[in-house]
Amino acid sequence: MIASVSTKRGQRGATLILITFVATFVLVPIIGLAIDGALLFWMKARLSAAVDAAALAAGRSLNVGADEAAQEANAKLVAQQYFAANFPAGVMRSTIVGGVPTIVYSAPSDHVRTIEVTASAVVPLFFMPILHVDTGTISATGTASRRDANIILLLDRSGSMANGGGSCPALIASAQNFVTKFANGRDQLGLVTFSTDASTDFAPTLAFKPGLSDVLSKLNCSGHTSTAEGLNMAYHAITDTINQPGALNVILLFTDGSPTSILANYPVKTQADWRLRSSSNKYKAGTVLASSCTTKAPSLTGRMMDTGADRAATVAQLDKTGATMGLFATDTAGCSFLKDNTLVRQDIANVPATDIYKNATDGAVYPLWPGIDLFDSTNGPYAGLIRPDVPRTQRFVAFNAADAQAQAIHSDNKYKPVIYTIGLAGNEQMAMDQNFLERLANDPRANNYDRTKPLGQFIMATDNASMAAAFNQIASQVLRLSK
């Protein structure tokens, strides 16, 4: 038997009606919602990108000018221009609510300026009008901030910078290029240099162009390396001269060698003892009488420098080069060092436990060094004190003082200075001490890195070209942190 199925004409008509109903009132709205929803999502992404670009551009424009009213007007103009470029009028037939985005400039709060850009757009829909939904409204907000940056360039102008095939001119060029990365009126730059002593060559100011570059062009490299003194002077430029807690406070230290001197109050030798002494042509050990200085002061303020080169050499080898000193006292008549500056060992009793800035010279010996030399018990009145007659010890205490000064700067929770360091290798006979410069910067590679203190960075330069690149890299770091 063959079965047959028949469909009545009325049933077929009902099916067509049902399909038409479903397509009209279910499928079309669903498809339309998907298309219009995708349109709104795409427009929202474009609007978000536009307000972000406007806010960032306006934030960068805060580098220009110092007047707050002018800052605000310029920032708003830049924001409108960037918004219009990224979200043109009438795109996809949309309309910006109010015609332009809302731009809010927040005046400095703790040395941070903020730009907020908000925009809303009405977007016509293609399919949803079937359900009497003609448009969709989207909104987006972009925010950017600009932190004031205070930067002290701390540059080593010691005599070794005259070596290395023109390192001093290359340093000048690198520093001048660094200065061009920052803007008058918003960033504040100053210059401290150090060799045998330290000096503020250009006081920090908002108007550092072109004056700072002009001063750099006259930099002369000679003398020894008083790193602790330079760090102290740069630090006080931030705390005393600039005095802006909340700003991005930066010290950029450049050096091509190790510390060799400290500024301290050295006690005058008043009693005879056994120590290394000098005769007309050679150095030898023996009894050295009290100093012939007639100063009425119990101490002489000055700098003792290590003129030795090889830290691994024996005491006798190092002693052949001697130690020199430049003193500044009202009465130094009769002092041996006035006739021969290597005879300072005959005038000074011992190296003090701190430099003039209260940085320890003996309390925490820099860990990579074998230790400072102390008088033993046979030296009577000066037993246990730091010897001034062994030149290498001058370098050891100079390391200790610089390291102590850097740690004091890192511990400042008010100004929170960030220290960057650049080391140029190859100019000095002694190898560049990378860990020391990492310690000064609180670089994560340092053996005493402290994550609770401001994070800095050390960069090793091996030639003049890489020195220029190091300055550029740090400029980029500072600019990133200030945004």
C-alpha cells in the first residue's frame, strides 16, 4: 500500500503568514540590533581614541609657558584640534553633543596638572527605527596628567675626562642634547659639577634655555673626584633652592671614575707617632713629629685626595704616588704641605669619622673594598683612627662618604629624589665600579637595592657614542615619569 500525505491550501497560507511574522518582528530586529550594536561599539571605540589622543596631546602641551591662564587656554585649544582630527564632524552622520568636547583643566595640585576631555555623540541607527529607536548616544572620557620635573645635572669634570680621545667635549655635547628634551617654563633644570671640589655652575630655573647650554659649553675638565660633595650640593639644590615636594625630583650623575677625595675637618697632628713619612726623594716609615702648623684651630678644613691608581697594589706601591691636599684655613703658616702637598701626612693627625656633611667615612665601609687602614696600638695617641698616610685609604673613605650621601638622599621621604647614574669606562686606570654606581642609583641590580625607596637606573657607557645614548635614554625615562 502506498500512503499519501496531502496539505490543505489553508495550512500552507498560515505557514507563510507565520514566517512573514517571524521575519518581520523577530529576525529583522535581531539582525538590525546586531548591526546597529556593532556600529555603536565601533563609534564608541573611535570616540574613546579621540578623547584619549586629545587628553595626551593637551598634557604634552603643558610644557609650554608658565602662566596658568595661558596654559589652560593652550591646552584646551590643542585638545579640540586633536579631537577634531580623530573624530571629524559628521562621521557616520553623528553629532557631537554641544558641538565640542568638554575639556577641564585642573590647576596644579602637588605639582601635578590634569586635563580631562569628555565627549558625547548621537549616532543615527539604520535598522532600529523599525522599532522606533532612531539614534544611540555614546560617551567617553580621556584623562592625562603632567608632573613638574626638576632635574639637576651632576657632572664629573675631573682630569681623567680630558683623556679618552675627547671625553670632555663629548660630555658637553651629550649634556647639551639632554637639555633640549625639556621645556622652559615647565621643567626646571640646574647644573652642579665636581672635580677636586664641587660647584653650582647654573642655579636651577624654569628659564634654563639657552643659558644652561652656554654654561656647559665652557666646562673645563681637570682635578680630582669629590663625588660626595657633588651629591650633597645637587641634593640641596633640590631641597633648598627648588623646594617642591610632590614634583619629580631627579639627580643625573655622570662620572668616568671612582671618588678620590672628601671635604672634611682634619685634626691637626699635635703629637709624634710612627707612620709613613717622606724624605727629599722617597717615602719611608718612621717617627713623625707633631705638625709645624701654627694654626690656632684644632683642625684644618680641606680636601685630601688619593693620587694612587691601582686599588690592588700594595701599600708601599700606592704610597709612592702620595696623597695631596688643598686646605682653606686662616692660618696655615709652617704647614709642611705648603712646601710640598704630598707632605700632608705630617700635618694631619687622622682622617675624621665623617666628612663635613656628616657622611660616614668609616661606619659602613663600601663592601667591595678591602677596608680602610687604621693606626694600630703601636701608634700611641692615634691608635684605632683612620690613617691619613696611606693614599689608598683616601679613596676608601671617599667611596664610603659618597655611598653614605646617596643612601641619605634615597631616604628622603619628603622630596623623594630619584638618582640616575652614567659611568664612562676606559678613562681611568682603575676599572669602573659598576656596583657602586648601581648603589648610588638604587638600581635593582645593586647589592643593597631597596624596593621601598625611589627607583633609579645605572647605565654603563663604553665610549663617547654610548655616553650620548645613555643621556638620551635617561631623558626618555624622566619624560615618561613626568607624564
